[in-house]
Amino acid sequence: MSLFNMKLFINQNERDEKMTTAIKSATATVNDLIDEAMMTRKGVNVRLAWRRSCKVKKTVTDFIEKATVAVGRIGIEYDNQAAVIAKRESGELPEESQPIWHGKGEWLIYPYLIKHVDTNQLYLRLYKGTGNAIPKVQFYRNDLPVSKESLDAELLSSEKSTEKDGDCYCVKLEDMTMIGKIGVEEPELA
């Protein structure tokens, strides 16, 4: 083996080792989040935090993200929520639950984890917390905090809505940064 080929081989092995380490780290983080979700008592208000990239116009080259810290619940039965029962009775919702994402979602770990059947992306099913807690949101441009208004010309219209009126929502598992107890010091929106 020539010296050049030897260097390529060593560099490839180093890259493979780094990739393996990164995958193990990401897998451990995902497993930790799943464990945290599963160990949380069903229906109890918990602090939830996630950070995700925003949908932006094609001309935008900056990395735009949205971080959210909210009080919510996990692991509950959607149909047992008082708001859902009332909406079914009033006709605002169908009498029976519909397939997740028009059949594109399936429960991997009921009632916590959903898998998208086309992309294999994992989502944590979250529910609004009881009480009137308002989620805290912070936007970032290239890791620096910015106001939402400063991004108005760059965000797609789907990112500009301010209200989420559903009784549940799904967050990509990889975007979750915390599942914690109320009263524990709140993390910086990061």
C-alpha cells in the first residue's frame, strides 16, 4: 500500500469512527428522550422544550431556527380529553378519531411515539398543558437571538401563524431538547 493510499485509508477510518460516534451519541440522546417520555406520569404537566429549523424562502442563506419552551402533557389518551369530548359532541370534530396524518402516521409506542410511514421520521405526541401557560418562543439567525418581526420577509407564511388551536401536536423527536418537571430551572431557549 502506498503512503498516499495509506493516508486515504487512515482518513476514511477516522471519518468512519467519528460518524459511528456521532450516530451512537444521537441514538443515545433519542433513547434518553424516549425513556424520559415513558417515565413521565401520564397526564402530568411537564416542561417541554424543542428547537427546529424554520421553513424559509429559497433565497435565504442564513440558518433560521425557532426554539420553544412550553408546559404540556405526554402519554395521554387523545379521546379522553375534555376539550376533545366537547368538540365531538358539538360536531366540531368527527364522531370517531381519524387516521394519523391521513394514514401516513403509525404508533410506534402508544401513546407517545409516532412514526411517519414514508420517511420513518419519529415524532413525540404532545398535548396542551392544563392551565393557561403560554409557550415561550425565541427565533435565531445563525445561532444569534432575533425577533420574529426581523424575519418576516424570510419566513414562509406557514411559519408566521401565531396560534396553534389543536388539542395535540407532534414534534420531531430529534428536535426535542428537554422533557422535565415543572419547577426545575428553565433552560435557556437553546
